[in-house]
Amino acid sequence: MPRQILVTSALPYANGSIHLGHMVEHVQTDIWVRFQRMRGHEIWYVCADDTHGTPVMLAAEKAGVTPEALIDQARAEHLRDFTGFGISYDLYYSTHTDETRAYAEQIYTRLQAAGLIDIRPVEQFYDPQRQMFLPDRFVKGECPRCHAADQYGDSCEVCGASYSPTELIKPYSAVTGATPERRSSDHHFFRLGECAAFLQAWTRSGTIPEAAANKLAEWFEAGLSDWDISRDAPYFGFGIPGAPGKFFYVWLDAPIGYMGTFHHLAAQRALNFDDWWGPQSRAELHHFIGKDILYFHSLFWPAMLARSGYRTPTRLHVHGFLTVNGQKMSKSRGSFITAADYLAHLNPEYLRYYYAAKLNAGVDDLDLNLDDFSARVNSDLVGKYVNLASRTAGFIRKRFAGRTAAALHAPAEALVARFRAAADDIARAYEDGEFSRAMREIMALADLANQYVDANKPWEIAKDAARGADLQAVCTACLELFRLLTLYLKPVLPQIATQVEALLRIAPLDWAALDRPVLDQEIDEYRHLVTRVEPAHIAAMLQASAAPAAAAEAPPAGIAPVARAGIAGAAQPARSAPEEVARPAIPPIADTIGIDDFSRIDLRVARIIKAEAVPEADKLLRLTVDLGVETRTVFAGIKSAYAPEQLEGRLTVVVANLAPRKMRFGESQGMVLAAGDGTGLYILAPDSGAQPGMRIK
């Protein structure tokens, strides 16, 4: 029976660019959402920019713009990056809206009426020069434990100690450098401890992962403290009703932004808001979050909802942090990779697949190992998955006018049945958030499909004109296996799936399409679906990430962001304008090598004495080259740039001492050098007078 499901990702802060840490969560959410859509459920996916707080206010002042202008530009940038990764929100909105303000005020007044709001004085540091109370992270000084200098007001990055700002030695304002004063101000508190019994039951009801529930148990044992939900002017946010000069702390209205965003969507789509958020709602509410904001989503948020007359979340899907090559993301190491830098150099579907291959329902950290990333994409997506279509679709087009066989190849029927029988296990893995298990099962099927291809050798069958029916049947079976793999991978690879649907001329794949084989129908001409990840692509991305801050991290339109503490994912400076990101990038010069390394490369002048196309390969030409003392066979991926007759008789440059490489078409005994910029490909040729066999020095 179709379910009603509302899904959210945690709200990115408006004062920073989207990076690959953010993308773990948004890719994870999007995969789950796309899977549910394929199952036929009514599902809505919303998200928004988290816009309020002191950092946004100060950044806007520094840039000479209004906070509203800053957050509007940030939202446009964020949505551009998420769209580039295929994140399929039904609405990406903002917390700085009338809808979120209305729900924040309503929830506050209901909590107040229930006796859950206290007002009491709080002593804080005050910047007399800027005339504002300072958040903890805007006070710096000497650590009271290890005496390290220039530490933040809440914790020391040297010894790891936590403390209050008033414990700092020689404190100063990070805003102006002034020595702060201690001043008292009345703050509003939500009496969280009053909700302890409800929260203990709620967190043990299957709403959060067991490991997360165990962590929360430690907090319950220590006792839940009241939550400070107010901040003093000046502050960019929503004012507290009946309290002039007081504003809601950003973490109060940020999750309420889920409600405000859905309210806006409901108005657009004629949905009943109460059917989804009312206390009697039968819809499911799923939040995808990082473990660093578990406290807010598993304690404050459900307590506020329950005590103000709204439904609570069905489940929190909690993930760990992202590391790159085993280490925390770092600008100095070039491993702090923004979404825009990635998109400028690599296919977003590759990262979606890599994350899926690593994600499970636990809260373990995820490591983006770039060598493993390249190897996995090249092996799984290129070598196992797309290879099925690239090796067989061409025969259907050329030999059978693009029409598949009317029935499955008899030896393939059992294999196709096995593929279809795997649907329930794969669906269960998707449902449970065990994406890595789903990818393992899908790639195990891909291995079986490739074994079928290798056993039947359609390229050998094609040599026998009398076996046309066998060739058509084998290739049709391969395309049916490819179709089923595409169906299973569609939540992860939506763009590739769309291309496959066009290739096979079929309706958009959903789970009900399992039994709709690609039989007795025309297919389109095969076009490349994916290409290998090359080291130059990775190097270019890392070089862009490691560029000096002044060049690579220039804020848009003069905006100078300030990092915000305590929010999921470290906020980072915004990137340059979108049009700068969209320009094709030329791969950078690779890491330097020594003269001894270079001297080992034997570059020789060679004459191409014969060139011929490789029918089974889309890119390759088979070249016979004369090296002066011997002839060799070299396979070169230059088919798109040269017809064979253009090459015969020409001189070129060959790497002569490259180890032979066994290929399906034969052994390649060297490498022809060529240059390209993404728009053209050109083989290198020596000057006139050069002769075959000459060594290039």
C-alpha cells in the first residue's frame, strides 16, 4: 500500500559553500527518496538554507550588504551545487520566511502557555566597541587548562578542553579585538528537563539508530539541562513575541524551517499541512542528519514538537563525518573539496556511486579515498556495468536495424530470472539505508552478466553470418540484464539511468518495470555513458581545492563570510560566481618527477604503416607502427579524431618501453602520444627530417 512520506536533509548554513561533507548527507537522502518514488509512494523532499545568527549579520556588515542579500546569494549558490549533483528536492527554501516565523512564534507561545519557558539572568562577555554580546566562538583568549593562545571561548583546539568563555585568560573579542566586559542579560530558557521521561521513551522507540540512542543515554544519566533559546540584539533572526530586543536563537527556528518550508510547498501543491504535521498524522517524517547535530534533533526538536501539539519524527537517519584519504578535510592539503570544485572536474554520478558503496545505516565515518574512488568507479561502473551495453548494443544497431530479439536466449532465461529474484533483497537494503549492501548485490549480478557475455562471445558469433539469430538473442539478453542493473542502480545514478532509458527507448524505470523486458523493440544508437576517471581529473580537482584563499575562495559579489560554530559541517567561505565555475578546466601540470624518472621513458619516432578500426571498440584504432628496427601493434584511443586512412604513412611519437598490455582485441605494445583539451584530440608528430627509430631526447 502506498505510503505518505516527508523527508528532509539538515539545513546548510547560509554563510558557507557546499562541500563534499555536505554531499554525503544530501546524496544519502536523495538515494532513499528516489528509491521510494520508484516504489510508487507519495513522498516529498524538502530542504532550506539555515539563515540566521551572528555570523551572517557580521559577514553582511563586512561586505556592505544586507543580511537578506547575503542569504539570497548563498541560497542560489547552494541550490546550483545541489542541482549539479542531481539532488531532487521538491522545494529548496529558506528559514528567513514568513512561514517559519509564524511557526516559531506559535510553538514558542504554546511552550510558554504550558509553563515550559523560564526567564533568568545570564552573565556573558560584551564587546563595548561593537556594543553586542559575544557568542562563545566570537571570544578568544588563552586556554585556562593548557595556556595555548588564541583559543575559542568554548573549547581549546590544542588540548581539547571544554569550558565557558568567562574562564578564558586574557580574553578578547574576535570581532573588534577589544577586551570584553562581563554583563548580565535576561535569557529565555526551554525547560528540557521537564520532557526527560517522554524523550527517553521516544529515543528508544526505534526512531534513531541504536548506537545514537546509547549515546543519548549518557546525557539522560547526566541530567538534561534547560536550553537557552534567546539571543540579544543586535542579531539577525526572528524577534521573540513580547520581548523587545530579544531574538530566537538560530537553533530554535532552524528545525522549524522544515515546517515553514513544507507549508510553502503544501500551498503550491494543494496539500493539507495538518495531514503531515498534525498530532494525528499518519504520514512518515524522516530527517537525515549528521551525528554532530544529533543532540538538537533527538532532544530539543521532538520535545518542542510534542509539547506544542505537533507530531514527532518517525525516524532520524544519522550518518558520520567525511574524511578524505583518511584525514580530516584540509585546505592546506588540498582535500577540502567544495561541490563546485568537484563538479568542474568530475562526473557527479561517480561520487553518488562511491558514497552509496560506503554508506550504511550506522553512524560510522566515511572516508573518500581518492585512489579507491578511481579504482571503484573504473571497475564497477565502466568495467562491469556500462561494458555490458557497449559490447552488445552496437551489434543490434548494425546487424538487426536496431531491433532486439522477440524472445530471450534460452541459456539466459535462468540468469534473467535470477536478476529479477534479487529485487526484494536489493529493495530491502535501500529501505534500510544499507546502500553499501545494495551496491554489493548489484555488482555481484553485474559479474554474472559479464560472465555470460564472455561465455557466449558475441564478437565471435558475429563472424559467422549463419548465426545471426544467435547473435541477436545473445545481445538482447545482455541488454535485458543491463536494463535490470540500471533499474536497481537508478536511485544512485539517475542521470545515467535517463540516458539508458533513451538508449533502450523505454519508459522511465520504476520497480514495477521488472517484468517488462526489452524484447522485439527498436533501440537507439549507443553513445558513451561513462568514461574512466583519470589521474589528471583528480589532480585538477585537488589543485583547485588547494588554490590560495584569495584566489580560490573569493566570496561572491564582495561578500566576506564568517564561519559559524556549532552547525552541522564546518561553514566555509563562499566560492566565486557560478559563471566562473562553469568554464571548462584544463588539467594542471602533474606532480614533478626527477630527471632519473624521465630518462627511463624511451620515446621513439615511429611511422604508422597501417591503421584500422577495432569494430568491437568505440574509441580504439589498431595501429601497426615501424620503429626502425621492428614493427609493433599499438591500440590508440583516437578513433573519434582520425579515420584510419588519415594516419597511414604519418610519423608520430611512441612510448617504446611501456610494458605490453593484454586487451580483448590483442596485445598493445606501446603508446602513441596525443594531446587534447576536451574539444579535440591530436597525435604528436616530429618535425620534418625525423626517421623511424630516432630516440627523442
